[in-house]
Amino acid sequence: MDSQQMSVLEAIVKETAEALFQKWANALPEDQRTEENLNNLSKNSIESTYFVVKVFMDKFNSEAEVLKSKD
């Protein structure tokens, strides 16, 4: 994967993490929206997004290998 493709993937992950953070932050009751809680949500959204993307890519690549071997 070249650096341009990686940059596109990184941008997608970043935007997805931001969207997940916003979803979680909006669902958080107003009285719980402290700086500490929002920082934790931000960290968790980034880690969760990377986890989901990695699992997806691993499964996608695994299935692609299976399909290649059937040719």
C-alpha cells in the first residue's frame, strides 16, 4: 500500500472516529459532559475505530485470499 492510499485510509479512520465521538458525546447527559469524560470518549472513539477497521480489513483480506485460492 503506497503512502497516498495510506493517507486516504488514515483520513477515513480519523473522520469515522470523529463521527463516533460526536455520536457518543451527543448521547452523554449534559451533566456528565466534563472535560475528562469528553477526553475519554475521544480516546475510546479512536481506539474503537482502529479496532473495527483492523478486524474488518483482516476478515476482508482473509476472504480475498480464499477467493484467490479458488481460481
